[in-house]
Amino acid sequence: MTSLVDSLTAAGEYRSPGFSIVSRLVEARPDSSILDLGPASGSNVGYFSELGCRLHVADLYRSLNQENGRPAGETLGFARACREMLPDPEGGAFDFILAWDLLNYLTEDEIRVLARHLTALCRPGSELFALISIRHRIPSQPLRYQILEGGRLSYSEPSPHQRTSPEYKEPLLKRLLPGFAVERCFLLRHGFQEYLFRYQPESVASGSP
Amino acid sequence: MWKKTENEARPAASHSPASAPAAPPSKPPRSMGGAAVIGPSIRIKGDVSGQEDLVVEGQVEGEISLEKHDVTIGPSGKARADVRGKNIRVEGEVHGDLFGMETVVLTSSGKVTGNITAPTVSLENGATFKGSIDMGAKGGGAKGNSEGSQGKGQDQDQDQDRGQQSAIRSR
């Protein structure tokens, strides 16, 4: 189910309908475990700190080549980065995973690699939040998002350079992320779709889309 | 004619040619605002513990345990160690876990790879961090946590209804 939302109010900051849902779910479960695939941010740490959550920062952005947003060493390098930078599954599953716009900078194979690691870190019902670009061109580096009050997010572009966007569509994302069902999807005016995926491993076993 | 003053009557030891110059007083240990300092040229391999605040500007490999005192890893400090302190401030580099009894602060120059456990954790813009942050159940920095979450849980149902009403299929 996709919602068209006119929520952009200022450059670099907007009211995020997808993250608003995430924040409500997190606030309802103060002992949640959060896996942040983006870089550590003071405001994000402060936000989850007030909720008493357990936050793990994996910062897979660092696995991307600084010059052009590509993982150093292509897929093999990214697989190694996932092994080294993602937490050990023995440490427990996560309730929420924040992928921000990382997926826009991965190839299809790399998303499959990431999905395999993430499924080991999820439990049934875990939520994955991701922003997918629908623009032809995107910044050469992933945007950095900071959580503001009231379900608002601010974003900054670390690089003025641009690159081609993969423009992943929902049917392809479902194939690349087996076990993750689209729970909500919001189309935003600043060129992104916000996805909220829910991990439902039985959907893989039953073969349902 | 000239009356000797009491000061002149008493010979000053410093003016006596027979006495050796007084030894300069021994310098107290180097400290920074009352804290002990591990200087930038010092490298310690082992466990560091004590009963005072500590500033690390050198390298420590092992464990730093000062639960009742403040620990600062200075800009040139590097620690391959678990660090325990009352308030921990990282301006340099740490590979290890941080256990703050009160706060853990990563400044803009701080780099931490490891897990942080503290009631309050703060990251300044520019800080580099990879690992888990556990605010724990003790204080957790939460303000009115349980009441706020219950209230917001009620709003959640209403917003979802509004979302469904305004939903547009775009397949």
C-alpha cells in the first residue's frame, strides 16, 4: 500500500511518515534493539538514549568507497564488510533496522548479501526502514540522516557530486530481500520512497511474494 | 649611627657564601586539573587502576578501571582497552568497551570501536563510532518513558486509520 504524502517543508528536513511509524513502535517498546546501518549520529544516539533502547551502529557507509559511493572491492569487498561490521547474530536479534538510503548504493548482488546477513539478525516481526531513490541521479555518497522531534528527519549530502541511481522498484526489492514483506510505503516529493519492511520468514517458506 | 633593623641583624641564609644554594623543591607529579596524566610518550601494557581522575595522552593496552573517577582519552591518546569510569570522555581513539557509571561522551575527534554501556551517552558531530550502545534500565536517560510511550501508542491507531484513508495505490 503506497501513500502519496506532501510532507516536505524545508530543504534538508522533512516530516517522515515512515520513520514516524518506526518511532511510535519504538516508543511503545522501550526495550527495543536498534541496528543502525548508517554512521553514528549524536542526535540519533540521543533520541534512542532517551527511550532506553539498545542501539548498535554498524556504519556500513564506511564500507563504501569514499570517492564514488561504491564498495571498495565490489561485491566480495562488501561481503567482507558485512561480516566485519555487522554484529554477531549470537548477540541477539534486532527489533528495528535502519538502512536509510544505503540500498541505493548497492548492486543487486550486494543487496542479496546484505539480506542474508540481516535475516540472521532479525526475529519474526522485525522492521526494516529504508529510503529508495526514485530519481535518475543521486548524490555520489549516501545521505546522512538525523532524527528530529515529531517524526522529522534532517538529511545532509556529504558530496556535491552525483551518480546514476539504480531506481529500485518494489517487485525487485521483494526478490532481493526474501523474508521481508512491504508493510508500508510512502512516496515523497523530494525523490524518495520510504519503505517499511517487516521480517516474516514464513513468507519465504510458503513461497508467497 | 645606623641602627640595624631586625631583618639585617638576622643573617640571611641565602646570602651566606658558605651555604650551598637551596635545592629546588621537587616537582609534584604532572597533573591536569587534579587528574593524573599518562603523557603522549608513555606506553602502558597492562591494567591501570587508581583513586583519582585520569587523562590518557599516550597509549594503553590492557584495561583501565577507575569506576569512581573520570577518565579522559585525550586527543593523542590511544587505548586498546576496556575503560571503566564514572564519566568517560573520548577525544582520541579507543578499541574496547566503555563502561560509564554516569556518562560517556565522544567528542568530534573521538573514535571508538567497541560497545558503550552508560546511563547517558553523547556523540558530538564528527565522532566515529562502531558498536553497541546500551543505555540500560538504570536511568537510561529516559524522561517519563513509560507514560509517554503509552500515550503515543494510542495515537498510533488513529494515525494508521488516517493513513489508510488517504492511501493511494500506485501499482
